Amino acid sequence: MRQLFTISILLTIALLETSLFADSPSDNSAADNWLAMGQELAKADAAASKAPSASTKPASAPAADLAAGQRYVPWRNRYGPAYPGEFWTSFGRDGKEFLPIMWDNTKATVTNPLSLVCIGLAGASGIAINASGADDKVADHYERHGSQLNTFWDSVGDAGGNPGTHFAIAGAAYLATLAANDVGNYEKSKTMLHALALNGIVTEALKVAARTHSPNGDPLGWPSGHMSSSVCFATVLHEQYGPMVGVPAFAFAGYVGYERIDARNHDFSDVVSGAFLGLAIGHAVAQNSQARIAGMKLVPYVDPRGVAGVALVKDW
């Protein structure tokens, strides 16, 4: 069916009945056509909302849908929880939709131009930095001078840049906003969880494939998981909330990268490649989420009271 989303510009076109249209017969005809189109849309929308039919409640609808008493809207066309006000039913639906959304975000990542450039840079920078001897020079520096950070500041970077910490923050935000039915922040937190999950999978896959040793002896050194997760986290925040939130998050991600090198948990190339990887995935997933929510059409609209204006329409 067609779902109407009226936006703030319900232009009160009472002037359809005023002298502005009375001056010209052709103008009257245009106004009548506009009203007629809007009235048909309004009638169809009102009828659909009053009496659920086979088109709005398929006979094969899952039991969870029927229990919630609401028509299920697929994730591609939905903004907010699957069942507003139904915490556990919406939570279960999000679990079922997790893998399809992950696959959709994977395709978005490998088709996003900026993300493809960053993925290429992640590989190329790792090879170039290592081949240039930069990793060896950094290692020699720390052998001569030792670490610059004390135990406390080292633990700040270690804990703050840990992917588990990022998942915990995003998960807590998701649960809180779902319970509060805070639609905007619910969507943002869910996007963050998907971005972190995809980033974690890709990072671990690359670690297993490359099998390079880090300075601390870890056989899965490249790329840095702390760095890729920190930059992914910062990138999604920047895309969602702007520079006031994004810039401090990027600054902390930079600190995490420095701490990884200073503590000799990673080589310089591990950190640089991790940063490019996190940027690629965070950007693609955030952009894909925004593109899914957008893409509506502007149409004439008349509500049942006869007030005319414009509306955003999306086909479901």
C-alpha cells in the first residue's frame, strides 16, 4: 500500500476557494485536479488505516506480527522499531533482520566510491609502510626510548579503543532508545551496531588471511582491531551527529592509534591500515542507512478535513 508521511509544509490552500483561482477558468481547472488527486489519496489512506484487509495483514503473517496487532513493515521501508511500544517483539524482529541488513551493508560498502578508495588505501598503505622500513624505524625508536605513556593512560587507550567497549556503548543506546521509543536515536544506535559488527568481521577476516605478527607477539597483527573499530565508531558518529560529536571521537581514535604503537601492541602499518578500514565501513554503513530512509516522492495531499498541501509518499 502507499503510506503517506505529511511534512511540516501543509500549505493551507484555502486559496483554492479564493479569488486567486477565480480570475482564470484554466486556474480553476488546475486547482480542481490538484484537490481531486489529494482527496483520492486521503480516502485511500483513511480506509486502509480503519479496516485492515488482506493487503495490510496477510494470512501468512508471522505469529509475532499478529500478537503485536500491527502490520509488519519490512526493514528496507521502515523508520523506527518494527512494533512501536512492543519492546520484546521489536527486539526479536531486529534479531531476525540482522543478517539481511548485514548483507545489504556489505554490498553498500563494496559499491561506495569513497569506501572503495579507503579499502584500497588500507591495503596499499600497509604494504608501503612496511616495505619502506617505517615499521622498523618506529620499533627502533621504542627500543631506545621506551614507552611514553604510563600505565593509566595506556589503559585508557586500551579500554576506550576496545571493540567490546564500542559494542557495549552502542548496545546500551539501542536498548534504551528501543524501550523509550526514541525513533531517531534508535535508528542511529542500530546503524552503529551494524557498522561495528561488519567492521569486526572484516577486520578479523583480514587478520586471519594476513597472519602478520605484531610487536607483542600476537600472530594476528594486521590490521589493528582497536584502531579500525575506533575509527568506524567515530565515522558513524560524525555522519549522524556532525562535527561537534565526530571531531572529538576522531581525536580519541587518534589517541588510541598512538597508544597501540606506544604500548608496542601494533606496528605503525597495522594502525594506519586499521584507520582506513574503519573509515571505509563506517562511512558506507552510515550512508546506506540514510539512503534507505530517504527516497520519497512529493504529491498533492488533502486530509479528511479538506485542508490541502503536499506530502511525502513512499511505496511499500
